Amino acid sequence: MADRFFPNDMPDFIPETPLEEPSAERAGYSLTKLLSLPYKTLSERLQQAALDLKETVVRETWGSNGERVKDYTLYTGALGTAFLLFKAYQVTNNKNDLDLCSEIVKACDSASRGSRRVTFICGQAGVYALGAVVAKHCGDQQLCDHYLTEFEQIKLPKDLPDELLYGRSGFLWACSFLNKNIGKKTISSTKMRAVVDEVIKNGWQLGRGRCPLMYEWHGKRYWGDAHGLAGILHVLMDMELKRDEVEDVKGTLQYMIKNRFPSGNYPSSEGSESDCLVQWCHGASGVALTLAKAAKVFGSEEFLRAAVDAGEVVWNRGLLKRVGLCHGISGNTYVFFSLYRLTGKVEFLYRAKAFACFLNDRAQVLISEGIMHGGDRPYSLFEGLGGMAYLFLDLIEPSEARFPGYEL
Ligand SMILES: [Zn+2]
């Protein structure tokens, strides 16, 4: 499956060296040269690239349409642009970005009326949760309350799946996002507990002892972050769990580690023998983020080792021929940020930098040449250049970098 990704021929490590004379700085850089730049110089360069990209993303996804939002979601729609603008505001403090972000969320609010989707990434919970947090930053308490009221009124349909993009765990993530960014008890633990009960009960039903928790989406038992186990477990670890539930989360992760491929990669679904996907939605990348979180939450060496192993797969097979967060290089880069945060090891920061520099140096040229796929929604947050811009902004404070809409 070598054609899914570029072979990673970047050196295992390049030390940073001081800048040469200013003329060289202007002369353009090869990838190796980029990687040897002092961190601050590099991250400032990427910040500028990110802010330029942000302008393009806004123009392409919002500028021409104005308030006529067709796709309101964070995943491929206008809310993704709003999320990018909010990030840009947090980095540069540019109030224009915050104002435009707020305007876009309002349009998403209108566009999402009548939608039955309830998650952060693909549904109304994302609109209301981000809306409340942005309103708080704008100092508009009335608007903040409006969004919180709307959030409280979301009804979870009985036939909801449990996965992240459309299911219960995607709703729970939005609750955690609010509690982190607005205040601890914004969404009550009673309300969240009722949803957690459902998720755990469903997991037990399908697990049936072989693996403590198991879930299904459209008839398939997925393992990845978007539709499967890794994503659900990731969210559950932010909940107040009972002791046996904690053991089941650990046991499920141990089951996954035990049944990974000999290559170190993870199947995209239960029983799959196809060892080809290394991306956030399916395979080692998404599982690595969940393992890294488990290593932190449980203080576990076992999960730390497994997270590092999964990170190795991402380093070798993660330079995908796509740029996005969901199944592209930008998403894979967050694995290294996560391992860096967990271990403090500069080799992981280097790897994050290397993937980001590869994108900065080559992605747009490779897309224009048709060698890389630009994404079905080429400017969106999860499939396109929006995600790449977000990633570049996260390089400024790498220990604070979080996979957007997924890591808290
Ligand atoms: Zn994907």
C-alpha cells in the first residue's frame, strides 16, 4: 500500500542551528534547512503561513457565500472556519478574527435549525458549545446564555450510535468542552452520567466478555477515533467513571494492543486483516492519541509504551497523500504533539515539526501537481487546508497543541 503515503526519508533528527546572514533567510528553504531553523524562527514562519491560509479559507468557505451556509458542521463546513478563526484570535489576539468567528457561528446556528445531528464535530452541539465559548470571549453574556439554553434543549434520539462523529460520545465531548471553557458545572454531571450509562451499557452488550466494551456503527465494529472504540474510550476517560468502568476502559485498550497487527498498526475494525490505514479516523494515529491519554490518566507505563509504538508507525507511514486532520498529514502530526506533551522528549517535537514542515514546504505544490489529493472539501477543517492552518498555529505553543475538536 505504498501509494497511500510518501516514504518518510526525513532524517531522524536535525539539530537546530542559529540563523545565517539575513540574505539566506530570504532565499527560500529546502526542507532540511527549514528543520534546522531555530524553533522560534520556524514557528513564526509557519504562523505567517497559517494566517495567509486562514484568509484563503475564509474567502473560499465564507466570503463568497456570506450568511448562506449549506454545510454548518465543524467537520467540513462553516463551523470549521469559525473554529480556525477562534484559534487565530487566541494566537494573535486579533479582534477581527473573533468578530468574524462569532458572525459565522450565528449563521451556523440558523443553518442548523431542524438538524437532528447532536455531536460537536458533525452536529448542533458543536455550534452551541463553540457559540457559547466565543460569546464569553466577546463579553456577551446574553448570547452565551442563548447558546447554553439551546445546548440544554438538544434531545438525543433513542437510535443514536455511540461513536464520535454522530453519536453519544460526540455529544459528551461537547459537554466536556463547555465544562472546560465556560465553567466546571456548566453541564451537570447528572445529565452527562445518563448518557455515559447508555454508552457503557451498549459497550457491555456487544463486548460479551471477549473484549469488555465493543461498539458498532452501520453494522461494523470500528476501532478508530471517528467511528469506533478509540474515539469512544478517549471521551469516556474525561467522564467521572465508576471503578469497574475504569477497568473496562483499560481492558478494552489492552485487548486492542494485544490484537494489533504485527506491523504495530491497528485494524480499522474488529477482525479486519487489511493493514493499510494510518490516520486519525482509522488505524495507529487515532489509537495513539487514545493510548497517550490513557497513559496520562492512568499513569500507565504499558499504555505509554503502546502509544510510542503507535507513534513509530505514524512516523514511518503517516506522510499521507492528503493534508487534512481526519485522514491526512495534519491529523497525524498531532500524534507527535501528544507524545511530546506526555514525555517532554524533544524527538517528538522534532517529528511534529518535520511533518508540519513537509506540509509547508510541499503540500500546495504537490496538490497542484495532482500528486497529493486536495480533499473533497479542500478548504475545510477536517479534510482540507483549514486543518493545516490550524496545525501551523499550534506550533507556536507546542506543549499546548491539541487536536481540534478532539483533544481537550
Ligand atoms: Zn478520515
